[in-house]
Amino acid sequence: MITMLVMAALFFVVYVGGRPKVLERERLQSEIALLQEQLEAEQARTDKLRELEVYTQTKKYAEEVAKEVLGYVYDGEIIFRLDD
């Protein structure tokens, strides 16, 4: 009889007392997975921004901005624009 009480108490402590820890561990693992995904997305975004930073320091980018934004043209270059 005492053995059964000890076994029942042990089961209660392990199952009921340990269950919140299992749930907490599962929640933390899910949170870690989500944070890992966010980190990877931010690293990809950082890589693209670094590529853009390098591109914006090129002559090609400067020419593109001069033409498209400022309307500059090379000597002898003719621009055709269609009216909407």
C-alpha cells in the first residue's frame, strides 16, 4: 500500500510538476525558431543594403541618377519623350 502511495506521489510530481517545464521548453523552442527566421531575414536584408551601398558609389549609378532624376544628357545625345 505504501509502495503504491509512493509511486502515485512520484507519478504526480513527475507528470504534473514536470509538465509546465515541458510546455515552457516547447514555447521557448518555438520562440527560438521564430527569432532564427527573423535573424536570417534581417541578414538577407543587410546583404542587399550592402550591395546597394556599393552600387550607389559607382559611376553607372551616378549617370543613372543624373539622367533619370536631373534630366542630364551627354553632348549629342537626343532624348525622345512620348506625351501621355
